[in-house]
Amino acid sequence: MVIFACRPLMAGVLAVSALGFSTAAGATESIDMQVSGATNPPVGYVDFCKHFADQCTAHGGTAVATLDADRWRDLQQVNSIVNRLVSPATDQEIYQRDEVWTLPEAYGDCEDYVLLKRKLLVERGWSTGALLVTVVFDEVGDGHAVLLAHTDRGDFVLDNKTDTLKRWYETAYRFVKRQSTEDPNRWVSVGDPRWTAKSTAAAR
């Protein structure tokens, strides 16, 4: 089981991307995320769905989103707004227990940012099949959650650690599992060819 450390934002980490849509989203994805078999959803997500069933229902189909300038603006705005609206705090600090996934009002940790971003983007017309809650290990090996926007220009990461949108393979994260595009209650394991290549090179 992944333990979510959800390191809070550090001063100076946030940086709004100055890149325009044509520059940042223009290239097609060059590295494919390897999706394999079904896996267990995080326990916090299962409990979240018991309390917010409407947030765990599929809406809008399963096709990848067509990323045009308006949708690129959606991603940038929602990522930035939620990063500033929610103040970082751990579940222990808020609830005195671990793995509480919820829609935050003022305070939350990484998965709470993700769930609120997903909700706001669905309200803007995005399908749930293109907005995938994703579990990763971060740059120091801690469990972390991000939102993956599944588009025809690549899979972009919405992260509470930065306002800058990056394709998944441009991050320093190791991807573990994410929601299925067909059903938000199904989760699939994902493979990261970047790490496979590193492991192979190290073995040699």
C-alpha cells in the first residue's frame, strides 16, 4: 500500500507557466505510459466514494480530450486556482488520522487538491474518462497523488507542488497506478518506461 506523504508546498515553488498553448501543448507525446492489469484503488478513495458517490460516477464518455486553447486554459486556471485556494495540511493535522480523501474547503493534502481539481474541471464540461486520479512516488520516494489530464496532445499532470503543467514523462515522479478511463471506480497499474530503462542500464 502506498503511504501518502503529500509534502506541502514550499515557499517559492509555485510558478505560473508563461508558455502559450501552441508552445507548451504543441508537440505530440513521445513516451507512452504502459497500462497493465487491474489493481486495488487506494483505501482513501474507496472511503471517499462512500461519502461522495456523485464524484465517483462516470460522466461524458471515455475518449481522450481534444486539447484546444480553451481546454488548455481550463487546465491552467483550475490547477492554479486550487493550488492557491487550499492551504496544505496533513490528514493527521486536520483529522488526527491518515488517508482521509475529501473535497477540501480550506485545508487539505495532495489527494484533496486532486479531487477538487477533478470536480471543477468536470463542471467545466470535461469527461471523467479524461481526468484520472493517479498515484506516484515523488522525487524523494514519498507517496503522492496528482491529476492526469488524458488528452490528444499527451497526458498532462496537475500537481499541487507547481502551477506549471507538464507531460507525465517530464516529471521526476515514478507512476504507480491510476483510474481507468472507462470507469472511475476501476484502477489500473501503470508502467514507466523511463524507470525500466534506468534499471536495465544499471544492471549492465
